Amino acid sequence: MDVFHFAKSHTGAMIVLLASLSACTSTSSTSSSPAAVDALQLTASSAPLSGGGALQVVKELPAPQNTQNGNEQPLSPNDVLEVNVFQVDNLNRTVQVDAGGQISLPLIGTVTAAGKTVRQLEQEIETAYGTNYLQSPDVSVYIKESIGQRVTVDGEVTRAGIFPVSSNSSLIDAVALAGGFNAVGDAKKVFVYRNIGPNTLVANYDVEQIRAGKSRNPRIYGGDKIVVFASKSKIAMNNLKDALGVASSAARLAVVPGL
């Protein structure tokens, strides 16, 4: 079942998740001045995560690892790939990357796909076939369905959910997919989470400044989680950790195979 049908048929679960997020992001500030939203003003810049690694606050997010400086999207578990071997039709296969990140192909068996770019996977398959079976094989890999090319947009937006993104989507694009901010959403308190190695990095972006052309509109990558906080909420490391946990739970629920 795709993520959109999942969301429709599991509305109750998503409401519970979003209610939890609202509870952790809507603490009222007693000060009449705007809450501090610059990530560097947080009392702590990192905190351990229960699953390992750490949540680290940064001013700007780097491109994900193994993306050729952001030019290519790494493959992910559950991606569906079409593998074609030129002029050897009986080796052509449509395969899904399993939970362990692998695919299975004729003759050469299992090949690790997750974390690699399409070009890297093509080269590895060509080497495997060329070593024992074919002379100068020409392999093409196409992405038929990409779980990795989806982002989670959560918090104070009109339609929280999981959305497909293209290879050049920006933060403004992602916010638009979620219908923009709701009545209490603060355009200055937009936080983007990105997994880099064992850690999760998070950066604060001011969408008002971006729309006014005063700040850069950052690129968004598959796997990113975007959380919008309420205008009266205080931003602290615990809020950021709680919001990440809710957004991550929603993303995991949306891609459970067989639902």
C-alpha cells in the first residue's frame, strides 16, 4: 500500500502522533518578545539519541553522504529497481531493495544496493557479471519507485504527512506540499532534520527571510524531516528531540510493507 493510502486508512494513528507533536511544541512563552529561533542560541548543541548517535544542532545542513555533493540520491530499503543487462534479456529483473539493503540478481546472487547511487550500483553489477559470466557487460539501473525520495513534513502545517520530492526540491517546495503553515505555525521556526552517518543534524531556517529573498532556499533531500513549531513555543533541545521522535514514527508507519 502506498503512503497516501496508508495515511487515509490510518487517520487515527496519525492524529495521535500529531497531537503528541503539538503537545511538545506549543509551550507558551511568558515573554512578549519573539522566541529565540537561531539554533546557536540553544543551551546545548548536541544530545544523545536513544537509538544511538546524537542529535546535533548546526547552522547549515550538509548534503547527505554518498550523494556526489548532492547530485545523486542514494538508494534506500524498499526502493523498487529495474535492472537491465544490454542484449541479455534473461538477466533483466525488477527487484525491491530488502530491509537489509540488498537485492538478488541471477547468477551473481545478493548485491548491496542501499546507500549507493544508481551509477555505483550499475558499476558493481557490471563488475560482478564481467568477472565470471559476461564480456564487457552493459548494465542500466532505473528507479521505478523510491521510498528514499520522500520527506516528512510535520508540526504546525495544514496537511502533515509524507510527500514525494524531486531531485531539486527546496524547503519552500516541501512546505507548499504540506499546504503551508496553519494558524499558529511560525515561519521563523522551521527545523530540518537530516541523517549524516550515525548522527542526526538539525538546522533552523526562517522561511519568511527565504521568501523575501534575504536567505538561501535550501535544497531538501529524500529522508529529510521538516518540523514547524508554533509561534509561541520555546525551542530547546528536548523539544527538538521530541519532535524528531514523532516525525520519525510517522515516517516508519507510512512505509511498513504489507499495510
